[in-house]
Amino acid sequence: MQKAWRIKTNKAKGNIFSGLKDVATAILKNRGVKTREEIEEIFLPEYIKHLHDPFLMKDMDKGVVRILKAIKNKENILIFGDYDADGVPASAVLAEFFRQISYENFSVYIPHRHNEQYGLSVMAVEKFKTDGVQLIITVDCGISNLTEIKRAGELGIEVVVTDHHLPPAKLPKAIAVIDPKRKDCQYPYKHLCGTGVAFKLVQALIARGNFAEIRVGWEKWLLELVAIATVADMVSMTGENKTMTKFGLMVLRMTHRLGLLELFRVLKLKREYINEEDIGFMIGPRINSAGRMSHAMEAFNLLLTTKEAEARQITADLEGRNQERRSQVIDILALAEKKYIGQDWPEVLVIGDEDWGLGVLGLAAARISEKYGRTVFVWAKNGNGEIKGSCRSDGQVNVVELMSLANKPAGHKLKGQAGRSKFFRDFGGHAFAGGFSLPAVNLAKLENKLLEAYKKTNKTVVVEEEEADMKISLSDIDWALQKEIEKIGPYGLDFPKPVFWLENLAIVSAKAFGKTGGHVEIIFKDDDDNKISAIAFFACDAGTDLVYDAGHIWTGVNLAPGRRVELLANVEKSTFKNRPELRLRIVDLRQSI
């Protein structure tokens, strides 16, 4: 289905953009920038001026007092982190702090994604008691662990929670609950990731701790971990997050972490050019792959290792696991085609295998849904014998409503959104994507339940839109434009990379590339013979030949040489070759009228 295109409009007034180039003005206006102060923070951020006082965060003072007491008394401290690309760097931030002050009586625990529940568990807390733990500091989790933290208190273990997720109505009974999203927290920026909150805790500990081992400004070197997590966890790239990520990218380009340096080498990333897209598409997925395919402690060790041999081994393992993850997605796609070939494809596709990695299910569901235009449920079995899965909508139904209907007994009127009951053990998400779990005995009924529910679910027609910041021509694309774009970055959620609309471009050539042939490169030119290459990742079916009028994702577009097209694209600097070159990243493509 082709998308509707439009130029973004804004109602910003005044002369706050005076002195800026047209492209910068368009980008900033379209992202809701309204004051000269915001412009200053974007172009010229200052570490002291644009980062907030950590003690503005509710309970920060309580948490700092308790942790400093534990350090003074040499208590057994445990850092409890989540297993994703936010929880792992968050754990590393606190571990790095303890190492820097030469505090040895601490440990790190990250649960197993497949065999343990998310966040703290009663079983884990009871194990920590037998290990002699006296203080638990959670990072990127803990805000919803009321029962587990209560049990810790009964066992004489105190807990400091640091988290960034939305709190429940009732907070856990911890010594401190540090979360900027608390309703009673006056911290001026609410969108920190878990690693960002851990960094603010370290800032506060340094401010109050009088540590002789820490020189002024040492904590800035931790911002590379904050940058990785902020990008990988896809939190808002505005305000304090944008400032910390900008500084963090500077640190990342100078990093001495052996694990990251080895990862850059294997991925052929030039350290001096690392940007937020490298984190999002290359670095973050490798960190995530440890938790998805084995254990997240592997990624944690990569970030903190001081041994070259260990850095090489972990990098090789993570890259292997990431390739394994990629191949599993391809296998799942192939199985979907095999299961439904030769029949009318049902409105809801349900496929799975008990041995698939849970971490790849969402990726696979999204790819299948995009390819076949169906609502898709993909499942696997975790280490406890429970069926878990991910789902994606075809764009016509709300998958949470769909699961709610499938969950209720026949003849029972649904009251509100379901949770732990009936057919599913648990489910949730939003309109177009969700997750679910159910007892293994219910698996055989899953597809029929969903198909029946689909018939009853309200259908809506969704018209997807793509927005461009402004129209430009090929002759406008030069290094001055790219420099202007870079100065306004980094880009991410709520501050997206600028999209440009180019018209009447002639195709010079088009080809598939990559190990599986799933990516596309097109050379364009204009009437003045200006040329530029443009790429699109995962734009055609892996393992098939790209043909001009088929085999790619742009419906109704013929890519034959000489054909004229309109293009929505990002302008980017490619550092893949010996020296940087400008190219386009395709957002959407349509035939010229």
C-alpha cells in the first residue's frame, strides 16, 4: 500500500531562528523548538548548565545516604540490572563507579531472560540472602516489584530502586525509589532511560562522597554508556537526553574500552565517525543479542573487560549470536510461507516452535506482517515450559482488543482490558504490536481463538503518512548541508532525522546487495547530471533477484534505468569506504506522475 506524503507544517513565530540557515530553521521548527534557549542547548550544550541537579529527583538524597553508609561499613552490595541494552549499560555505570573508588564488596546480577521473570523475583531475593547481600540497588527495573522488595525487607535486605518506567499506583517499600516518572518527583526532565538515572545517581554519590580516588569530571567518561542506552532503548532524544547523548558520542569516539574497540573492529566501524545510527543499528543489537540468545552478563563483561583476549572472545560470541538471531528470523519467514502455501491465507497467522529464541519473535512477526499484510502471532517456549510470543497487527485491528476478545469465555461480556485470566496467562501492548503468554495446554486452540476474535473485532482503514521537512534538489546536497544536519543532532525519538523530498529523479541503476541480497542500492541523477547513490536496508526479499518492477517493497514502482521517481530520504555521511562520501537513505519511493 502506497503512503501519503506531505510537507510538515508548523506555527512557530518570532525571530528566534534569525541567523540560522533555511534547512536548520525548518528542522528546528518542525521539531517544536520554540525558544532561543532550546536552540542554544541543541547547538552549544554545556555540561554544567544543561544537565540538571540530580538531587532534584525524589528520594535521591535518601538513596545516596544509604549507599554511602554501605560503602563506609563495607556492606555486601548487589547491583540488580535488566537484561537489555539499557539495563546492561546501567549496571556497568554503577559497577564502574565502585571500581573507581576501589570498592570491592559488590556484585552484579542480571537475570536470565528466558528462565527468570522480568525484574526481581522472590526466588532471587532469597538466594541473595544466602549470599550475604545487605543492600540491593536496582537499575532499569524494580519500580513494580512490590512483593519482591517486601520479601527482601523481611529478610533484612534493604533496597534502593532506580528505574525510569511508569510507576504503579502503589510504590514498593524500598529505602529509596528513584524514578523521574514518579508523580511526586519534581525532576524537570522525565524521559531519562535506566542508564541515565544510574548516571544521575553516580553524579549524586560523587557530589556527596568526597572520594579521593575520583578526579573532577571523571564521571563524564560514563556518558558513552548513557549514549548507547539512550539510543538503544529508544527514549526521547530531547532535552537532557540529547545533551548527554551528544557528549556521550564524543566520548565514544575516544573510547578506551577494549570490548567496544574490538566490536568496532569486527563491525568495521571507524571510531572517529561513530554516530547514533551506528549505536541503533550495529552496537545496540549486539548488546541485546546476549540477553536474547544466551545471557546478558556476556554483554556486561564486554563493556567492562580490561583483557584483550576476553574482548575478542566475547565480541566473537556476540557477533555469532547476532548472526544466529538473523538466521532465525529468516527461518521463521520460510516456515510461515511453507505452512500456508497452497491455501487462502487466513486473516491471522499463527506460527511457532518451542526452540526459537524469544528475543527474535517480535522481529519475525513484524517482517511477516509487512510482507503478507496479515495480523501475525509468533510463539516459542521459555525455560519454564510456558508459551510466550509477540504479535503485530495488519493495520486494521487493535491487537490488544483482539487478544481481549479471544481471552474472554464465550457469551461473557468483556469488562475493560484483560490481564491475568482465562485463555491467556498474560498479554498487553498497544494497537499495532503486543506480547502474550499462555499455558502450553492452550496452544492448540490459539489460532482458532484468534480467528474467531478477528471476525468480531472492529476494523478500521489506516492511511499511513510520511512527512518531509522540506523539498530540495540534488544540487543542494553537499558537505555544508550535511554539516548543518550533524550540528543539530543527535536524532532519535521525538527529534527524528530530517527527511527531504526530491522530485523528478532519473534512475541510473538499481541492484540488490548484502549477504542475503536483502538490501537495495539505487543511483539517481537529475537533469543537470548531478548523481548520488541511495540505499534501503531490508527492502527486498532475501535470496531473490531484484527485478525492476517486483521483488522490492515499493508497490507500483519500476526501478528500470531511465524511469523517473520522487524520493523521500535522509542525507547521510557514509564512512564505509576509505574516505567519507555523501549518500541518501531511502525513506519512501514513488513513481513520478
